[in-house]
Amino acid sequence: MQIAETRTVQKIGFLLVPNFALMSYASAVEPLRAANLIAGIDLYEAVPLSAGGEAVASSSGLSVACAGLSAAGQHCHTIFVCAGGEPRDWIAAEAAHATLRRLARQGVRIGGISSGAYVLAMAGLLNNRDFTIHWEHAGVLKEAFPHLSPRQARYIIDGDRVTCAGGIAPLDMMHAMIAERMGTHFARRVSDWYLHTAVAEPSAPQRASAPERFGTYHPALLTVLEKMEATIEQPLGRAEMAKLAGVGIRHLDRLFAENYRTGFLETYRNIRLDHARRLLEQSPLSVAEIGFATGFSSAGHFSRAFKARFGETPRLFRAKISSE
């Protein structure tokens, strides 16, 4: 595609939710700036937006001046909701839901970066859509919206919905969006500008490989540990896990004893409790509901296990989070 054919400035809006992740925002905005520099003309304009036109502070404290979503959003080609890791901020973004739905009906492409996809889910903009969200928030989203199934991908472009897991993954997403408009050769020049030589595929993993995460290359252990992560709500027994891994029960116990300071049951419980802690931080579910969602048979059992691991009850932990 010739640059002369794309002289219309494409406005890309970024609806900034308070405490948005600055790295994710910069990874999305900077490729647009580089594209303008390389082309020698303005191809893109990044437009920071907020629901009421007020400045918004990032998680690192940097404040960004914004235009109002309702007035400026209608002139945008695409609008990304950029959010961080605080559920209270996602809920506060409810004031923008109606405007986002209206802009979507008017043909503006709507996207979410990092936990911005959670805001889109709240607004009803991800129904029957293929989408992704940062891995840390995927479980919370599935608990709150059981009818939605986020995919573990770096970014997903599904027609007029574009979602990205955040972090540095927006560099990959913007490479794809610039290539869509300007061609792959031009997009490669933009990526090279940022030494982004290994552009990832959309479906590339969000996290390190299982061996890196778990600190082992033993195939039986990896099979069991990954299954533990996938069966938090309905934990499997030791015999079932051993059969799945193709080893005997005693051998499985020996593998955990040799490779970890905790045994099979404690490792499984810790994985479930770590997930419960994320739900307490990010989910509107009650403490009892979170206990059942992480495989505990009663609220009392959940409370005792949580206190044993983290030194305080789940109710006290949530109260402290809410008061901060």
C-alpha cells in the first residue's frame, strides 16, 4: 500500500481508567508516533479519553490530560479501554458503558487492553465475541461472566472488537493493526524502530512456559501441576492425577517430595488459595462463593486454610483491600 493512499489521519482513542497500566498504554501509543515519523506525514493521532474529560492518573502516578469520550470518541476509528489491576476502578468505569455501546453501534471499533476487556464485558460488548484478557484477570472474568470464555492469547482481532492482554503485548497488536493499514513491510520498519525484532503471533502464550513457571522439566510433574491449575473448582484426587500422569501414587508422592518442599496436597491447596486471593482482590463474589469456587467444601474450611497460608482470614484480607 502506498503512503499517499493513506493520508487521512486515523484517530485511535484510549479511554483511560484511573490507575491504568502505563506500560500497556505506552506500548500501544508509541508505535503510532513512530509510524508518523517514519512515514513523514501524520497517519495516526492518539487521543487520550476519559468519561468526563478529566485528566487520569496511571498506576505509577503520571497524569494524562484527556478529552471527553462522548464528544471526541465519535471521531475515532478505534477506541481502546485501558485499565489496570484494581476492580474498584473497573466498576467506576461504568459511567462510560452507555457511550461505548453507542459508539459501537455507530461503527467505532472498540477494544480493551489488559483488564480493559473486563470493562467491555461489563458493558455487554463482548457477548458472542472472541477475546482475550491478561491471564491474572481471566479467572475473575469467568466467575463474573460465566457465559464468556476469554482465550489465553496476546491479542485477538475479531472484526470490530480488538482485545490485548497488556504488558508489552500491545507492541505485537499495533504491529498487526499498522500492517493491516500500511502493509507488512511498513509495520516491520515501525517494530524495528523499537528493537522489536521478534513480533509474536496473536496466539502466542501470555506467560512463561510451564517448565519455567514450575521450575521442573519432569513430564509427569508438569502434567499434574498444569491439571491442578485447570481444576481449581473441582480438585481431583491423588489417584486420578497419578493415572493422568502415567505414574503410580507412591511415585507421584516421591516426585513432589524430591522437587518441592511441599507435598501433593499442600501444593494443590496453595494453587487454589493463590487463586482465591486474586478473586478476593478482584471479584465481587462473596467470601463463601469464592471458597466454593476454589474447591473448599465449606466457608469455615476455606477460612481456616486461607488463614494458615496468609496469616489472616479472607474476610479480614478483603476488608483491608477495600479500605486502602
